[in-house]
Amino acid sequence: MTISRREFLRLMGLAGAAGMMPSSVFAAARQPSDLYEIPKFGNLSLLHITDSHAQLNPIYFREPNVNLGLGYAFNKAPHLVGDKLLKHFGITPGGIEAHAFSYLDFDAVAGKYGKVGGFAHLQTLVKRLRDDRGPGNSLLLDGGDTWQGSGTAYWTRGKDMVGACNLLGVDVMTGHWEFTYLDEEVIANIGDFQGEFVAQNVSVKDDALFDYKFPDFAGFDEDEGTAFKPYTIKTVGGARVAVIGQAFPYTPIANPQRFIPDWTFGIQDDRMQATVDAVRENEKPDVVVVISHNGMDVDLKMASRVSGIDVIFGGHTHDGMPAPTVVKNAGGKTLVTNAGSNGKFLGVMDLDVKGGKVRDFRYRLLPVFSNLLPADQEMQAYIDKTRAPYKAKLEEELAVAEETLYRRGNFNGTFDQVICDALNKVNDAQISLSPGFRWGTTVLPGQKITMDNVMDQTCITYPETYRREMSGGDIKAILEDVCDNLFNKDPYYQQGGDMVRVGGLDYVCEPGADFGKRISNMTLDDGTKVEADKQYMVSGWATVGSKSPGRPIWDVVADYLRDQKTVKIKKLNTPKLVGVKGNPGLADYRSA
């Protein structure tokens, strides 16, 4: 990438080889009279959404107060929370953007600023920006995790979101949770999608090459073994833009492989480099972008190892980053972005492209406030029609929240605790385990908790619960394994979620310790020490291997809420942390 001297100094003066935009400069550039006044710049615009998780309607969403960064990631984005994040990016505390990008004063101001996201409001913003920039001068990219995450997405097998994406005008997308439907459903959804689906790192297994017949639109290449188109070329603003897809590399590990038995995934830097080189040589693009579902830490490492990429539009880890990270590599520099989740943000990258190179850029990550953006009538009509068959079920009022119920944070969230408490209570267990998913919306104090809210937190295609005995040693092994996934020193060994949530169990965690040595002093809620060779009754859900025998998790949680009627967390099972004092990714930590 070629960046002007002015922009280089602006971005890199205080940043070092892979640092962030200086906060004081960012603050000076971030004072529009209207939150959505984004002056035209350059000759093409790339718009980016990711991790919408099937949220068609506006929602509340609380950002994390715990997002620890260790070693290479210490004191660097995205591992900053609260006032540390605001200071880093030069965002004034107490304003609407501070509310959008941080958890600070969430309870006090969420009602003031209102809900975020909603495809009808997002559509209004997308149309406004595209109209401002003129026909043919913009491209809308979707980083995936779009066709999963709500009741209607589950019941329609993702087709509600395919239709919404078509109305929104998504041009190119890649995926992750899109693959958690059956493989024939994945192919059918991609066939109905009017944009292009790209994923250079998804291949057909050798033993399935001659038996599995892909329709032409999928982009299957028998010679290369790729299941989908690795890239596409678009003409935008008079420039040739190559968009390469990088699907979530750990899909068959983090999610059930039984749904997609014939496909392989992976990071594969050599393959990505070969793809970039081939695209550069054969297609002669002016701009090369990667739309990625790696997670931001993985994207940062990939950007340092693979050259020739101008911009990586990232997703998966739900990090709403107001500015890109600039990463040096053997070929120059790559911009790495991440655009949050749940329809809350729209990334806008304006590029000045001349002579076959990117000369300069401007970037904004725009929060989508539904109070500030009127609903697009066509999209709203589609949403209403889509939800109508399920409206009565979704709107069932189960209980009332007496405190903010949220998910998102490295160790636990209050809605996660509700799920864990429900598993223990309804399934008569001592200990409960719930996956550290980062999707899931927020409920404010005084709000009715509806079935819609429960589905937003639990809606996956493998929702079955279990109740079985486990030894204390097995429980520790599970915690150690997930903790290593979260805090491994090499981001390529991280899968991007948060720590498994626990109910009825406390423990001590040292995130910076070696594998197998991070978890200690496990005790039940009554203070009884958990012994390695003793058996405990455990309940959980979302097993990745064989299918569990129990009821769907949403039925268990709904039963619990109907019985409770009001919800206030009596005890949040968060571990006592060791060795992270002063970490800028840790604030207002509510310890067990």
C-alpha cells in the first residue's frame, strides 16, 4: 500500500511498527457536526458490517469491561476497555460515541441514547452513504456470522437473513456460523444470496471430491479442491478491487463437524500469500482487500506475515475499533479493522486510488443508533413479515430483569449467569457449564425478559442440554483447555471466544501462566473444595461432538425464568484473577 507522507506521519508517528493511530490526532479528526456526516474522500468507498448475528430489530448491547491482552497484546487494541479505550482513540467521555464504544455508564445512559442496530435503520445509513458517494462508487462487505443468532434465523434455517442481506445490498461476504446449518442448507442459502460468497480457505476433503456435487454458483474448483470462490473482482469508483475471503479457520473445531463433514478449514498463510500473489499477477487489481472472520488478533498476525494486502476487514471477535491498526510486513503496510457486532456498527473506508495504488484513506466506524436513523420502510416491512409467524412466541414475557443482563467479557456476564443458574436449578446439578459465546443482546433493568431475548442468547443448531457426572479433574481440564484457547501466547492457537461460563463453581485463574497451570483452587458455592478424583453432577449445553440427549437450552432457561418471575443475580461466578493487576483490558471487575 502507498500512503501519503502526511497520512503516514499522522498514523505512524507515535505508533511504531504495528501501533495505532495517535489518539490526539484521531480526536482532532473526529468532530463532525452530525454523527453521520462523513465527507466524501477519494474515488471509492468500502462499507463493512460483520457479526450481525441475525439481529433484524434494534437491540441494546453492552460492550465488555474485561478484554485482557497479554504479552504481545498488552496495552494494544483491541484489548482496551472503558476509559483506557476512550483515551487511546481520543473519544470524549460522557458522549454518544463513548457510550457506543465502551461499557462506561451503560445503565445510566442506554435509555437516553436508545437502541442500536436493526437492519431497517442500517439500511437507511447504507443508502445515505451510497447516495452521497454516487452509483458504482461503493461496495458493501459482510464478514459473516450474519445468518445465525435469533429465533427466526433458527426456524427459517438462516433464510430470513439471506433475504435481509439481499435487500440491504450486500455485495460480498464470507462466513462462520453460516456453516452451522447442514451442508445442503449452507449451499441453498448461498444460492439464494444475491451477492458473492468467498472463502479461499475452505476445501473439499480428498475423499469427497468425486462424490460431492456442488452447484455452479458455489465456486467449487475440482482442480484446486476449493469449495467456494476464493475471491472476486469488482469495479468500484473506476478501480479494480479484489476481495478475498477468509472464513473462520476453526469452524470444525469450535462447532460440530458433523454438519459439514466434507469440508476443511484453516489459516494457511502460504495459501493466502499464493492467492494474493496470483490475484496481483493475473487480475492486476488496484486494491486488494481481505474480508476475514479470523478474529482481530489472528488478523494482526496474518497481516504481518502475508504481504500485498491493502486492507483486512475483520470480524469474529466483536471488537468495535474506531480506527484501523497499521501493520508492517515484507511488502509494505496493511490496515486491519474490526467492526463490532449485532448490527451496532458500519465501517466506512474511503480510499483514494490512483495509478494502480492506494494513495490515501479515511476510516470511520459509525454506531447505528436507531433513534437517529429512521427505519427504511421496505426493510421494516420485510422484517415485520418475516417475524409475523413467530411473533406471539417471541413476545412471551417470561420474567422481569432487576439489573442489566448482558453477555460479553472474558469470564462471565449476567445473562450467562442466568443460563448457568437455570441449568443447575432445572436439571438439578451442582455445577453448570455454558459456552463463552460473544453474541447475545442486553436487557435493561425493569425490562421484561421475553422469549426473543432468550433466543438471542441461546439460538444455535445444537442447543441440546446434558446432565452427567464429571470428575473434578475433568472439569479442571475443560477450564484449562478453554483458557488456553483464550490466552495462548500465539494468536493462531486462539479461537476467538471467551472463557466457558460456570455456575455453582468458583476458581482462581492466572491468565499468563503456562498451559495446565492457569486454573487452581476450584470450590463449590458453599466453599467445599473440588477434588480431582471426586464425581460431581454437571449440566451444560452446546456439545460439539456427539449430540446431547436433553431439551434445548432455551426451554430450560424459559422454564427457569417463568418460575423466578424477577431476576437479580445473587452471585456472579467469576474467577479470582492473578497477575493482571493494572491491565488496561480489565475494569470494574466483579469478582466472586
